[in-house]
Amino acid sequence: MSRIIAGTAGGLRLVSVPGESTRPTTDRVKESLFSKLESYGVVQGAHVLDAYAGSGALGCEALSRGAASVEFVEKHPKACEITRRNVAATSKAATGVTRVTQGSAQSYVAVHSGPWDLVFLDPPYAFTQDQVLDILRVIAPNLAEGAIVVVERSSHDAEPAWKSQLRRFAMKKYGETVLYYLEPDESYADTGSEPAESENASC
């Protein structure tokens, strides 16, 4: 069972999605992730999108830590119901605005324009690189200035070729999991074309 690590709802136990249809982010990974995000100053007051929400653990953590709003999107009915329960419990101790939507992330992003300061993108590991890049292409134009997108993938898979208005500025591996931190690519915005390949730092 997962829990809220810190913030106004810190210590709250979250309901997990039964079965193997979802892959929850472990508390260890979540704690490290939010430590990094808070060092960037991106959580407090943020407008957050938790795509492929699963149990909603990442969005609920952001809500507890002071996000202004969190939009949760989950396609599977059972998982979406768990998300609703966890959001309701977290909202008792947090003040941010929430919306939980059952449906595909691709469809949701196509009709909701943000702008988002922080996006969690944790699709099934079975998603191909092209599928990941497709959703990122739709999200990219709807990001606020200084936004961060966190993509969670299997550490056994090759890193996607980020060519969708976003650049990877950091990454971190945790056993079977790897987190990629992306930000809007200013060179793409300036030219309207794909930027030249460059070496990104890892941390």
C-alpha cells in the first residue's frame, strides 16, 4: 500500500489498484521524485496533469504538497474509481482544485489546453516509443513557461528519441524504473523546427 509522503496529507494511506493492470510508483521513487521537483520549485501552486493516473498517487502527492490544481486521467474503470477515492481522501487535507476523468490521456489532452506546470506521464511499459512521443507532441504546446514533464519508463528499454518540442535535462534510474525529466525546448519554439541533436546531462 502506498502513502502520501509529505505535505498537508502526509502519512495518508492510499488505496492501491488490485491486480496487475497498473504499475504503482514505489514510495522510494516517489520520495526522490518530489524531492527533486521541490528543489526546482515546481510543485507549490502548480497546475498539474497526472496522465495514466493509476491510483492517482503522484497527483495526490502533488496536491498534498500545495499544487493549485490537479487533473487526473485514467482509462480503466476500476483504477479510475480508486483514483476518485484517493483524491477524495487527500482533498480533506488539501485545498487544490481537482478533476478526475475516466478516458484516454490522448483524448483528454486533445480537448483540454492546460497550461500545465507539471505533467506526470506514466503509461504502461508496453507502450512503444512512438506512442509515448505521440502523447508528448500533444502535451508540449499546452505547457506553461518553465514547466516540467516527468516520464516514467522501464530501465530495460532504450531511451526514447525526444523530438517533440521537449528536451530531456535529467534522468534517474531506480532498479526497474527510470524517470526522465523533460522541459520545453526553447530552440524549437524559436525556429518552429526540430532542434539539432545535443548531449543532455544526467543526474
